[in-house]
Amino acid sequence: MDEHKYVHGYSSRENERLLDQADVLTELLHHDTRYSAGCSVLEAGCGVGAQTVVLAANNPETRFTSIDISQASLNAAQSKASGAGCKNVVFRKADIFNLPFPDESFDHLFLCFVLEHLNNPLDALRRLGTKLRPGGTITVIEGDHESTLFYPPSRDAWRTIQCLIDLQKAAGGNALIGRELFPLLQSARFRNVAVSPRMVYADASRPKVVEGFTKNTYIAMVKGVQEQALSAGLIKKEIWDNGIRDLYKAAGPEGTFCYTFFKAVACK
């Protein structure tokens, strides 16, 4: 993945958003990601380590090798892991499409919010698969922006979301890739593919989810591409402002918000 094409950017605010996302989604996405003691896991595209620290804490006797193409992200990940007391993770700068590991050198593979940013996710899965030992597993987690549901309804809010989808596509990614995990993993020749939807729902009765996900993760993600969207002429400033205001209504006392992630597990 070309780090310069990461649609969300590498700002400190983006790092905070990723950490907020991981905090609020820990139980939903990772409660069933468990590895046996002594096994080795390659985490591809670890970013700032938001998922890494969760995996390492939940599997203290598992050895993780976490890679990313961005040195800045790796530095942030190393700092976060050290602060969390993670001693079972090694960080390394590496490209998914040119992996510096011998074939069949890992027991498991893990990817979270990575394939959506790649222009050839199938090739990435095939290359990663060569590093997995026979009988090992791969776990992939992705979102799907068109799974977004919110109330009150707003066309302008949807226009802001569409800007993010379009910008990610222009950068070679796919913000709707969650729905494609089953055929992608099958095409990459993994066996026993099983996909489970993981839905996040927020309303005023769940204030932590409203704050942590609706506001600090999802709306922050959309707001993060404002400059790109306006510069590309995808939307007018007035419509953008209206749309963001309406998204915040979904996080208000009478609003609701819903989003679906997809988690796939398969074997080699």
C-alpha cells in the first residue's frame, strides 16, 4: 500500500480517531480472536497499533509480528505498545506486496481495516497466504460505508459520506469492501471461509457508543476528508456543512446511528 494514498491521512487527530475506534469496538470485533500459547501471528498493516495492543493483551502468550509501510505509524504503534506494557509484539517496516519473511513462517494472519485501502486486495491476500503455514488461519475485519443507517434522515449527510467513498475509490481503495470478504478469501484459495457481521448501534441510551463511535470515530472520519472533498469539487461547502450538522443530529438526544463491520475467518 502506498502510504501517500491513505485517504484518512497521518495526522495526530487521525491517530486519535483510530484509538477511539479501537477502544469502543474492542469487545465487538475482538472478543473471539484468540490464539494458542506459543504460536506466531503476522499482523499486516498495523497502523498506529490501535488493534495491536488489544490483540497482544488478549493473547499474552502469543508472539506477534506487526508490520506497516509507514514508519511514522510504526513509531506511534511502538510507543502505544510500550505504554500498554506489551512485550509480545515486534514491529517491523514492511510492504504487504513484498514481504520479507520466509514462506510458511507464521501460524496465523491478522488484518483489520487494511484491504479497503489497497488497489489489489486479492493479490495482497495471495501474497500473505504464502507466509501462512498449512492449517493456519487468517482473520480479516473490514467495514462497509453503505451499511450506514442514521436518523433523522438527511440527503446532505449522505452526500458527505459519498465524498469519502468516492475519494477512497479515487485513491485505489474500496470503502465498501466488507461485503466482498467471502468471495475475496475464496478467490485467494483460503478454505472454510466464515463471515460474521458485527453491528454497532448507538442512541442516547448508549452514551459511550455515541461519543466513542458516532462522534469520535465515524463523524470524525468523514470530517477528515473535508479539504480533499472540497478541493476535488465533489461537494459545495454549504452542502458539506449541512451534512456534517445533520450527522451530529444522529448523535443527539433523539438520533440513532448504525454501522456494520464484517469479520471473516478462514484457513489455509
